[in-house]
Amino acid sequence: MNRKHAVMRDSLKRTVLFITVMSSFLAPFMASGVNISLPALGREFGLDAVSLGWIATSYLLASALFLLPFGRLADIHGRRRIFTIGMAIFSVATLMAVVTPTFPLLLTARILQGIGSSMLFGTGAAIITSVFPDGERGSALGLGVSAVYVGLSAGPLIGGLLVQHLGWRSIFLVSGIMGLVVLSMIIFAIEGEWAEARGESFDWKGSAVYAASFTLLMYGLSLIPSARGAMLAGAGIAGMFAFIIMELREQSPILDLGLFRGNAVFTFSNLAALINYSATFAVTFLMSLFLQYVKGFSPSRAGMILMAQPLVMAAVSPVAGRLSDRFEPRIIASSGMACTTLSLVTLAFLGQGTPVPFIVASLMLLGSGIALFSSPNTNAVMGSVERKSYGVASSVLGTMRISGQMISMGVVMLAFAVSIGPAVITRENHHLFLWSVRGVFAVFSILCAAGIFASYARGRVR
């Protein structure tokens, strides 16, 4: 009987790992494919540089708003249930983008995609942590992180070919079909449910205040340096303070602030994740524009060059995950942050004459650094909380990731607004575009250097 249960557990672990890996691949595959299609989208809809930034930012904002609420709902009502609904929303919204005739409708589809992905990323790591024991968790999480990077590497290559030969809508069509396939696998292949907080109440007021405050903050940051942007961002910050006070008084909060008190591993690991994503997310966005606008490369050639970073990330992530099962995660993660910092410094010297081998080498170093950081950092976060908080912990980490990505894009959009303004990127303003790109990479380098200390300050996990 025990042997039968062991076989069933092993089968469940393999099934869960395969489906979560597939879902981890899908969203970044589509996101990186969309990045390579930005010039084509700009031509069809007549978009300026700031509007192009909103194609990525609208998706990220929606993801950030709903990660915490859905993580808490997953702990209460079941992680499998929320995961399944999320894949359905993501798939339908992706197919909706295929037939959208206008830019506002495209942004609507991107927002719905963000809501669906928040349900996936708010539960994926929690499901893996629920199924895999401590000694196997790092390897499983490493494979999940690796799948993200395989998606990021396949997106520019396949997306570039699709855009060049079939148009930008083909990226959404392929991603939507893949989503429906994964959805059918979730429905028919995963049995059981994980909801250790079942029966507890859900904090609807806190969720509303959090969503409103975060929207004001991020939208306001996108409008800075205008006075209106500063006012909205200030209102968002005030709202976040009100949210924290509400959560401290709430018996069943969407964000258990007790997870941060006396838990240096959880606190500093999440801070390090926020810094890492803030300093690295916009790299692909900027390099896609740089390679096509400044270097004059085709979408497919630009995609092949951009593959260098995520391919290395995919290769190194499983190794980093296994190492974090055996050695202190802070040592591995901090060394990864240091490699990332060095790579960003090299990218701050980009110019029209920068040779392709130099660009590829910089992207490979960046990929190594991010991979060495991400898997051990995720393992440290998920191993620092109790089982009933896996969904919230996964969502907090996901919120750090999405918030960092939002900050990263916010820095880019601010630089574009100051240097280029409401103008389409052309050969005549390439020098302004290059100036803003170099400045952004310089800011990212400084930010990531500070992240080395945040990563190391978490203390010992074991």
C-alpha cells in the first residue's frame, strides 16, 4: 500500500511539474515575442515611444494588481482552481488580441492577459512547493525558472520569424492555441487540491485599497516629471500606507505582514527580487528597439541576438536550483547579482558601432547572473514560510517581480519622455534614443550594485 502511494505521489509530482513548467514557458514566450513585434505594432497603429511602452506596462500593471488577492484566494479556495481559471482567462485574452482592430482594444486584451497571468504566477510556485519536499524543491523550482527563460529565448527567435513572415498577430495566435492545450492538460491531468487556509475569510476592502493605490502609484510614475504625475504617485504612496495599516488590523489579511517580522530571509529575499527585476526587465525591451532602430537589423536577426541571454538563463537555472538545495542560497544568489551588475555596466556603453559579439557576450553574462540569482532566491523565499502561507508567499514574490518590472519600464518611459517626448523613433532622433538607453543602463547598474548587499543581508537559510 505504501509503495502504491509512493508511486502515486511520484506520478503527481511529475504531472504537476510538467504542467507548471509549460505554463511558466507560455507567458514569457508571448511577452518576449511581443517585444520583438513592437516596431511592427508602432507602424500599424502609429504609436510613439511612450505608447509602445504601454503595450508592456498595461500587462504588468494588471498582473501586479491581482497577484496578492489571487494568491490569498488560492490559499483559501484552492491553488489548482485559481491556476485553472487563470490559464483560461490568459488563453481567451490572447486570442482576443489576434482580432483587435484598434490600439485601445489591444491594451484591453493585454490587461486581461495580465489578470490571467497573475493567477498563474501567484499559484505556480506554491503548487510546486506543496507537492515537492525540501530536498527536491530547489531542483523543481529551478526547472520552473528555466522554463521561463526557455520561453524568453524562444520568443524573440520564433516571434521574429512570425512577425517577419506572418505579421504581429500571429504571435498572439500561436500563444493562444498553446494556452488552450495547457488548459486542457490542467483540467484532465491534475487531480487533488491544495488549500491549507480553507475556511478563512477574504479581505475585500484591503484588496480594493491595494489595487487603487498601486494603480495611482504606477500610473503617476509613468507621468513624471509632470506635476500631475507627482500628485498621482503621492496619492498612491499614501494609499499604500493606508493599506499597510489596514492589514495590520485585519484578522485575515491578503498580505500577512507577520511574514516579514522576524523573518530576515523572507524580507531581504523579496527586496533583492524587487531590485533584480527593476534593474533587468527592460533590457530586452531596450535591446529590441536598439537592434532594429539603431543597428537596422530585421526582426528575425534581432531575435536571434536577443536569444543569447535567455538561452544561458535556461541552461544555468536548473544548476543554480540544485546548488541552492546543497549550499547557502545567499552565496549563489549574491554572486548572480554581481554578474548582473557587471553586464549592465557593459551595456551602458552601447553605440551605433558596438560590435555584435560584444552585445552577445554582455547578454550572456546578464543571463548567467539572473539565473544564478533567481532559482536560489525563490527557493529561499518559499522555504522560509509555513505551508498555509505558500500562496501568499508566492504572490508576494510575484508582486516583487511584477513591481520591479513596472519600475524598470517606468524608468525607461521616464527617460523616453524626457529625451524624445511624444515623437516616433526615427533616424533623426537616434542620438536622443541612444542617450536615453545609456542613461537607463547606468541607473540599472547602480541599482543592481545595491542589490548585492540586499541579497547577502538575508542571512543563513540553513
